[in-house]
Amino acid sequence: MNEFMSAAKNTAERLLAQQLPRRWRHVQSVAAKATRVAEALPMSERPILVAAAWLHDIGYSPGLKDSEMHALDGARWLRANGYDPRVTSLVAHHSCALYEAEERGLAVTLRSEFPPEETPTSDALWYSDMTTGPDGQDLTVDERLTEVRQRYGPDHIVTRFWARAEPALLAAVARVEAGQPM
């Protein structure tokens, strides 16, 4: 693991391991999966993907919560702390975060602060997150979406945005599984 990825891991561990051990287990497994998936990407993309995987859920850390949208809160913290802008944007937009932003009235804010990216690297991050359960277990994307719906219930904002985001998530996962670029 290079220094860039180690710094991301250390940051995520510091912000999540003690306060949110279940989230930390998820993040560790997402990063491990991203490391495996990264082999299909150009060498220059690999550290970007793995760093974003380590950092994708830091916005859940109680000290970082501001907007009630973890992707935005995490990305803002990363930007304020001088992290790579590309990693920061990948975190801001991971796993169809724009759909959640729309539900929360934050879409204009998210788009204006962090440019979205539609690349094999963003697909790989979404794949790694959306095929990893809350305790770090491997799941299919369908199992993961079912788990989220059951955990949050039918009327929760998270369930609503996943319903809208599902086609985009399924397409990203399918591209990664097929080894196809964007």
C-alpha cells in the first residue's frame, strides 16, 4: 500500500474504528474489494480508487456531521483538510449520492461544490460499496439493496432515494462485473 492509500486508511480508522465499529468493518471490506477491482484499472487510477474506498463513509463520523448527508459531509471535511480533489469528489458522489442530495434539497450544493465523475473508477467505487454489507460481508447488489430497504423501512429517505437510484447502481455494477469501461 502506498503512502497516499495508507494516509486514507489511517484517516478512516481514526474517524470510524472506535466510534462506529460496524461502519469501520464495512469500510475495511469495501477498501479490500476496491483493491481487488483496481487491478482492472490503469495503474494511475488504483490509488485514487482505493483511497476513495477507505474514505467513502467518513461523513458518518459524529464529529463530521453537518448536512445529514454523509457523502457531502465527508467530502467537505476532506476538502478542508487538503485531500486530493478527485478523491474528495468521488467520496461526495459515491453510490448515487446525487439522488440522496435531491431528496434532501442539496443537489445544487453537491454539484456546485464537487464535480461528479462518470468513469470506470467511480463505477468501481460504487461496485465495491454496493456489493459489501454493513458488517463487511460480500453481497450481490440486489441483496445489498434489499438489506438497505429492510434496515431503513419503506418510508425512510434512504429507501426512497435507493428506489430512484437503483437503475444507475445496477448499471455501474454490471459494467464492473463485465469488465466494461464507461
